[in-house]
Amino acid sequence: MSVTGKDTYLTVVDLKAMKQRAEKIVCLTAYDASYSALLDKQGVDVILVGDSLGMVVQGEDTTLPVTVEHMVYHARCVARGRLRAMIVVDLPFMSYSTPSVAAENAARLVREGSAQMVKLEGGMHRVEVVNHLVKQGIPVCAHLGLTPQSIHQLGGYRVQGKDDMAASRVVEDARLLQDVGASLLVLECVPSSLAAEITRALDIPTIGIGAGKECDGQVLVLYDMLGVVQGKQPKFSKNFLHEAGNIGAAVSAYVAAVRSGQFPGVEHSF
């Protein structure tokens, strides 16, 4: 139940049931109570408190400077605004380097930030960490494809899994992460055909961003879908505020477009 006793939050069980019913899961990022309440009111299912806040709120060039303290603060703000939506919070760069470090920091996000699930990036090298967190009772959302915390290793914000070998590695990583207990999987900037294959192969829901329309749900950075961007709009995003007229209507339009399968279109995919 919520702290106000007014409603019941969505859970990992609800998200899995949505996948089984072929009902699209709608996700957006938020970093404060006001936007959290607005997203919740418009029917967003999952609010991601993303380390993207480093770039869109703090003005950094990457997500790497974000700390656990930052994530706890923003997660706590978001938690105060929602009544129904599930809250997923990013573990920031180097906060899950070992199982014990991950458990300590994830516990803070749950205990102090009211996270219902933590998200971390990486494939098979994160198996031990994911398994340890799940054994401690902390639900985990995995993240494959373009992983922004590895931006220096990847050499830029580029589509991942384009050739057969790379695609096979993403599929294998997805299966491994599910097998050790991940409850949700974000696929970022991978070919639509690869995301569709993974979505069919897994029992857990997939959430796409630049991964085509066949994923079980979609996520965007709130600032991107409102057109509040520095420089060029990302290919995988859409400015929903342009035609909506106000922020509430823009979020409502995004929710409707994801639910109906109209977003993302071919032009937003790889």
C-alpha cells in the first residue's frame, strides 16, 4: 500500500501479467515529486528514476558523475508523488562492482529511496551481482544493448548487436540474466529484429528504447519526449509536446501511443 493508504502500487507480478496478456507496459523517467504525480495520473505504469538525471538535470556530459546519494534523493522525491506506478531506480556507475557493494547500495535505494526494483547495466559479467541481489529480496531490472555507463568502452552512443556474433551475445546475456532472477529487461538501441527475438524468448517483460515496437513495453527520458533537449532529438524519441499543447496531454498521448502500438514507429527504430 502507499504511505497514504490511497492505492496499491504496481509490482513485478503485475508487469509479468501484463506481458502474458500482451498489454504494453508504459514507462517514463522522472526525477521529482511533481512530475512523478503527473505521470502517475496519466497512467504511466513504471517510473524510472534514471541516472540520466546527470545529463538532463545536472548538465553533465555523461551519466558517470551520478552518485548513490543523488539517486536516493531523487528516488525519494519521486516516491512522494506517485500513487500507482512502480518505481525502478538506477544503480549508478561503480555502485555494483561486486555483489556486496551492490547489495549495500541497492538496500539504500530501497530503504531510503522507496525503490521497488533496482536497475543495473551489463550482461554475463553481472550474473553474480544480479543473483546476489535477488537472493536478498531485491528485484532487479537488467539493461542490455547500449549501456551508457560503459560509454567510454563502447566509444560513443551507438547501436549495439548489429552483427550476428554481437546479436548472439545479447541473446545469451538476456537468457542468463533471466535465469539468475532478473524480473525485467531494458533493451536500448538494438535492432528491432533482435529485440523481438529476445522478447519472444523470455518469460520476463522487455522494455525497449530504440529497440522497436515488439518489446513488451517502452521507456523514454521524459525530457526527450517533451522536446526539452540540448541539440538533436534522439532518433528513438518523439516530441509529444509539440502537438499536445501542454505537458499532461503530451504524457497522455505517449501513454496512448505505447498502449496501441503506434509508438515507436519504424522511424524511431533501428
